[in-house]
Amino acid sequence: MTQLALTAFSIVTALGAGQDANLAALRAGRSALVPCRFDTLPIDAYAGEVEGLDQPLTGPWAGFDCRNNRLAALALRQDGFLDAVEAAKARHSPARIGLFLGTSTSGIWETETAYRHRAPQTGALPQGFDYARTHNTYALGRFLREYLGLGGPAFVISTACAATSKVFADAARMIRAGICDAAIVGGADTLCGTTLFGFHALGVMAEGPCRPFDAARNGISIGEGAGFVLLERPSPAHGAETVMLLGTGESSDAYHMSSPHPEGEGARAAMLQALAAAGLLPEEIDYINLHGTATLVGDAAEDKAISGLFGDKVPCNSSKGFTGHTLGASGVVGAAFAALAIRHGFIPGSPHTREVDPGFASNYLREGREARVNHVLCNAFGFGGVNCSMVLGRAA
């Protein structure tokens, strides 16, 4: 595939707002998972909640106000991203910049809150409730398109936890087809009752903070996060520090609604596609950012896929122990952490993971380390067997 430059990227997780805050936490091995205190939900679990989302959107954006859009706006304000978008608009025009986003539940918390305040006699929802701009899956896209002043193609996908990985592949295809000259990709996912109660009902919520690839892992911790990336064709203006999108791979194993193929066949197919698109061999990958949600079957399947392709040579980790599983945002969070690893020469460890499952064969890191990182493979897998992998690397 045609290489694309990550001209700019922004990130917000429970670790903090912006690249510097997240990198500092990764270097320190500091997890953001704490006992869940979101709203008044009676959930006995740990979660990664983003601070600073109490202030509503105001002025022309008041109609879009919901937790998900607040988080998206916070992410856009980080790392000089808005300035980078304005510069791109001047280079390409707003009509030639695509907007391709992912989310899992969008602003469903707004709808959950509205249902709590139904009229007691009629059951009518509150008069000010605006489903189209706060909860609808495209609400995030509509908000960002107006907020950023863009006029190019725009869509939002909701393919569970692979959503913000798949949009990298979508953007690459749209740029290659000449439909746009640049693209903003990413998305946001926030805490809500639907996901907290839903995963609890599935019996896959960890009793304490999640422990990816641990012998005693017992489930996920949910987090929230957002991130955005400006993708453009490479140019002389992109310096040696520029991180590149080298390849993407997608598959659907359709094995089970909520479980991956036990041999990791779908994951393996996506990784092979990404490597082929990047023109790289497995031994040329320096670090793998795993999906690694800390479920029994999910981690086992990914380990089989990883060890089958890479053996035990390539260091890998899951960032879920730092941030929790950010669901639809996990793809762009993983991409941002991969870009930080390339730029700063640091591979994170895995807080809370005490003893790696002795039945696993991959090279899973518990402690972070300094290392030169040229190529990173990022995995994101979702319910229904949706798998996406991407390869990021240094500018040649």
C-alpha cells in the first residue's frame, strides 16, 4: 500500500491528556485503573476514567453536548492537533480532507440519562434530548465535521473494539482512490451503563485491575479514551521524526459472536495482510502492541497467533493494564502508543501482570525497556470476529 505520514496525532486516556502525560505514565509503569466510581452505578470493578469531562460544550456546540463529544473535543485540543488541521486545510482545502471515525457506543450515556428522567405520567423523554447530535453513531462525525470546518467525505463505523483501527485502512483506501488528499482518523469511547453492566453480565469483568497475559487473569477493566491522527501522503516537509502508516490488514473469522477463533486464525490473517502491505518480514517488527484484553480465551488465541508468526523473539505488551480496555477507541490508543514508542525509543511494560501464563510462547514484557523501535505491529480485535492489524514505522 502507499505509505502515509502521521503528520500529527493527539491522545487522551485515563493516564492523562496529551502525548507527554501518556508517555510519562508508560515510562513510569503507572496504571490509571482504580475502583469504578462512574456516576452511581453499582459495579464492583476497576475502570480507567478520564478526568476533566464535567464541563459541558457551550456556544455553537451546546447541542452536541454529551460525554463522548466532550472527550473528543478534549482530545482535539491536545498536542497542537487543531493547528495541524488548520495547516492541512490550507494545503488541501476543507473539501479534500476526509473524516473517518470509530466508536463503540457513541453517546449512549446521554440516552441512558434521558431515560432516567422520563415524564412520570407519559414516559416522554426530556424535551432537550437530541438523539441525532448526542447518541446516534454518526453524532461524533457530525460534531467533528462542524467543529473542524471540514467538507470532505465523512463517516463513522462501529465495529466494536476494532473500530478505530479499521478507519486507518479506510482512510488509506480513500486517499489511494483520489477521493481525498488527507484524512483525519480516530474516535472516542466513554464509560456508560450499557458497557459496564453488559460486560459484567457476560462474566468477563476482572475482580481487580485487569492483568493481560497473566496466569491468573480473570477479565477486563473498561476504560475510556480518544485520539485523532492526521494522515497525509509523505512530502519533503515530513522530517525524520515522522511516523508512517506502512500497512494494514483486516479479516473476519466469524467464529463466535463474542469469542475469537481459539487458534487465532482471524488474528493471524490480519497480521499477515498488514506485514505484506508494509513489505516486511515478521523478523523486521521490533515491538507488537497487542489487543490483550486479559480474558482467558482472548489472550490465549492472540498468543497462539503471535507465537505462530513471530516465535518468542519480538517483545510485546498490552496497554490495557495502563488504561483499561477503551473499546472502540482501543485501535487509535494503540496506534498512538506505538508512535510514541517509535519516537522515544521506549517499549512499555504491563502493570498488574505478575506472572505470564506459562502456557504462552510469545515474548510478553512485564517491565518497560529502552530500545530503538523502527517498526511496530498494532492489533485490535472486536466482537463478531472483526480483526484489524496495522504496521507503523519510521520515515525512510
